[in-house]
Amino acid sequence: MTLQPFVFANDRPRRRIILLVEDEPFVREATCSILESAGFEVLPAGNALAAMKVYQECKRRIDLVMTDMVLPGRSGEQLGQDLRQHFPEVVILATSGYNNPEYETETPGSHSYFLAKPYSRRTLVDKIEKILGASELRRPATQTG
């Protein structure tokens, strides 16, 4: 009989948590499905106000905020500014189907990234994995896991 090594519950890698802010229900549901099938935990929000509430009330650490740039009420850009006032290290992936060069600016040092719509499942997952991998390298060791 071969004994298998015992794995403690804490040894399992923590699922990465994404706050998804998308006002179009079909796009939000499809994106949730893609991200969950890739192993992420997804917290959906339909607008910026709901996203702020989820972010502030969430007892767990959110690894990434993925937001559409065009939202009813406050835009994705305004959401990012609001979040950064209270949480300067928040990692944001903005998405848009509009061809606006202002949206497409990425500043990895400030934890801001962009992905144009439409995107494929593979492109989305690769982009998020690349972003989260880079943010792990910048995070102090006491904040990992």
C-alpha cells in the first residue's frame, strides 16, 4: 500500500477573487462563466455604486477589479478614481468596446490595465493571469495568500 502525503486545507492555493463590474446582464453572466471556469471566484456588480459597496463590505481580499468603462451613473474611470481614494493599491482592468485612445492607456506601475472588447476567453484569462502575476511580484510578502 502506498501512502499519499497528507495535504492540509491551508496548503491549497487560494482562489483569486475578481470583482466584475458590467452593466449588460448577458455580458456579465458570460464573463462570470468564463472566469469561474478558469478557476477564479467572481463577485458581479451591475454598476459603479454596487461595486463600491461590494469592495468596501467584502471581508475577503479582492485581487482585481474588472470594469467596463461605460456604465450607467458613474463610469468605470470614476469607479477607479473612487476606489483609489480609499484603496491605492487596487488592481484595475478596464474594458471597452469603444475605440477611445484614452481608455487604452495602461500604466502597470499604477495597477491600471486595459482590454478591448470583444475579447476571446483565452485572451481574457491570459491577460488576468499576467496582471495578477505581476501584482504578486510587487506585493510585500506579508500580504500574499
